[in-house]
Amino acid sequence: MSKGFGESDFAQVQSERANSQSIREVLERDREQADHARDRRAQGAFGVCEDCGRQIGDERLAALPDATRCVACQAAWESTNR
């Protein structure tokens, strides 16, 4: 096996590890959001934006049942938390 091929294999392994780590992080955030949404449901706050207190749109809840913010508040949250 040539040296170049071995380095290529190592780079591939490193890339796959980075991808796996990214996937784990996304899944963990999704799990945390689902837990948070479940807690809000238990408190009777399903469908109410946790930031502004307005109703979350039906289309948003149909697409993302674990949403706890309206579209505008979610966009603002994402722009400050990136």
C-alpha cells in the first residue's frame, strides 16, 4: 500500500468520525427539544410561543409538533444563538 493511499484512508476515517459526531449532536438537540416541548404540553402551554406568548401557527405545528416558538421568535432565537 502506498503512503498516499494510507493518508487518504486516514482522512476518510476522520471525515466519517466528524460526520458521526455532527449527527449525534443534532439528534441530541432534537431529543432535548422534544423533551422541552413535552414539558410545555404538560404545563398546558402547547401551541403557545414561549417567547412572545402568541399562538403558534397551525401549519408550523403540523410540520413541527415539537415547536415551542412561533416562526418570528424562532428566527430571532436562531440568529442570536448561532
